[in-house]
Amino acid sequence: MTTMERAKKIRFAWLAGFVVILAFVGWRLSSKRPVSPPQLRGSGDTLIIAATGDWFAREPMPSDETDRDNGGVAQILKGASLGLTTLEQDLLDEKKVPTLEKSSVPRWPYGTIRDAKELKRIGFMLVSLANNHAADYGIDGMKQTLGILDHEGVLHAGSGENLQQAMTPVFVGEAPRRAAVIAVTTSATSESRATYTQGEILGRPGVNVLRY
């Protein structure tokens, strides 16, 4: 190997190392950038929060002003800064729904990605998952629900990989129009209650339960 060839190899190795360092520094900088919270609808100083009872829809909901049976709920939600509800069912991949033994009947009523799209279309920006149906299909069903909501851009609070996540507030908007939502339930099975992660002991996935 000539002196010139050796010099070229050294120069190439130095350049490759520098590119790796730049990539690492760029990743570190990007990972520390603050993530902007989702924005509330509307503008100005007015903050309108519209909250409904449990969401358990078996068919699409009308969204026009002639929707008398539903009291014009869709119009109220779309006119609010923030619309929220309690999702009273798991959202599952239809190809992975557990059924009762020796039967094709699902264990519990459930929703799919269509329901997540419907929630967003109607005007719900955020749902509570802290309820007694969050674990109808076990931890896998809960995780499927989280994944589907994330995919469709519907915010959620009240459940997670551990109690730290389940009790973490969801922030929407920025000051002076900013809302923080915490979801908690008093009705949940002992198996569905999330627990803390402590050191090397992983917490149990589940819901945020108010103990009393």
C-alpha cells in the first residue's frame, strides 16, 4: 500500500466517524425538542369544554342540525374548544377478537378502528379509558385500543403500561387557553388496576383507579 492510498483510507475513516458523530448529536438535539401539545379548537380567550356520558355506538351518528334524536350533540361538540367522552368499549382488530369457547360470539361488545374514526368525525378530541370495560379483552385488548386511538389521532387518558402512564394528565392547547385532563375510575376489577413501576420491577398495565 502506497503512502497516498494509506492517507486516503485514513481520511475516509475520519470522515465516516465525523458523520456518525453529527448524526448522534442531531438525534440528541431532536430528542430534546419540546413537543407542542395538540391545539384546542377556536381562538380568543373563550374556552368551551363539551363532555358527554359513555360512548357506546352501534351505528354511525348523524352530524347535521336535524339530528333531533341525539339533541344536536355533534353540533355542540364541533362548536366546543374541546370535546371529550368516556369510551365504554375496547377497540379491536377484527381479525384478533377473542370469542367464547366453542362459539363465534365475542365475549363482550367491542368497537373497531371505524369507531375511532367516528369519534373524531363527530368532534371528540379526547376520550377517557378509565372505566370498568377497559380490560374486557384483557391487557392485549387495552393495548389494541391505545394503538388504534393513537393511529387515528384521538387523545386518551386513564390507562397505560403502568400506573405512572395511566394517571398522567393529557395537555391540550397552550396558555392562556390550555386544558389538562386526568381520567380516573372507581369501578374496575382488581386485574385491570395499573400498578407503579418501581426500579427493576415493571408495573402492571391497566387503568387509573381511585382507591377509597
